Amino acid sequence: GGLNSYHPRSWVIEGSNDNGHWEILDTQNDCNFLNGSYKSFIFSIKNENSKEFKYIRMRLTGLNWANFNYLALASFEIYGTLI
């Protein structure tokens, strides 16, 4: 816990329909909102074309706040319309 813990720092959220070709939906770089104990934050993802996706993933694009390649999350929730 605390500042500079294992929480994500830079990442992309991607969507796919075939689990092979991925489309970037959101990018965060050096995002300070999750740096600390018991942090949570709601990020808006713009899907301007209302494109449907079967798969969603979060992929680190840099070191976490502790300067390691670990992804530490307590939860990951997506809100939207189920089609």
C-alpha cells in the first residue's frame, strides 16, 4: 500500500472481436489517480462509433508505481450496454 505501490501507472484498454486484432479504446500514461492505498477511479472510455466488442483487455505499457512489471488490481469493472 501507500504511494508508489504496485498499482498501474500506464496502460491501454483494448477491444477485440476475434481475440487477435485489438483496437485501442483508451490510453493512460503516468496516471496518478491510482497511486496510493485503497485508490479507485472511474475512467470514461469513448466509443464514438458505438462499436461492439466480444473481448476487452487491459495491458500495461510501462512500469507500475513501484517500478515493476506487475499488474495489481483488486477489481476491474466495465459499465455499458450488453448487446
